[in-house]
Amino acid sequence: MVDTMTDSLSKTPVERPPVSRVGLTAMFIGVALALLGPALFDGFVKGLFIGAGVALVVLGVIVVSARWRARADGAWLPSRDDE
């Protein structure tokens, strides 16, 4: 099944890039690295696995949240505290 969305001008379906799947995959791999690193290694390699895992989780969250924000109807505005 192809994930599709419509073009805002012509209302024709266009293929949605698999960005959210990439983000979720990065998060799952990051969690796996962060959990397997301490169980399998010691010292520097353990820290390397944990750091890479945390970095992948953060990158995945950024990608997924950017994708969800792009799905919005474009009505987002910053708060107007001064008014």
C-alpha cells in the first residue's frame, strides 16, 4: 500500500515520502543500541553505543515531529503574548 497525499493546488494524489518511517526506524535502532551496548560491551565501546543510541532517538524524534507538523493545515501561528 502506497501512502499518498494530495497536492494542495491540483488536488491530485502525490506519493508521500517515507520520512516518518525513517524517523521511527531511527528511534527503534537507537533504543536497541542504547540497550544492547551496556549488555554486550564495557568501557569506551559501551559509551559509544549509548551515545549513538541517544543520538538516533533524538534524530528520529526530530524527523517524526517535523513530519507531523508538516501534515497540519498550515494554520499554526506563534503565540501572540503582546496582544
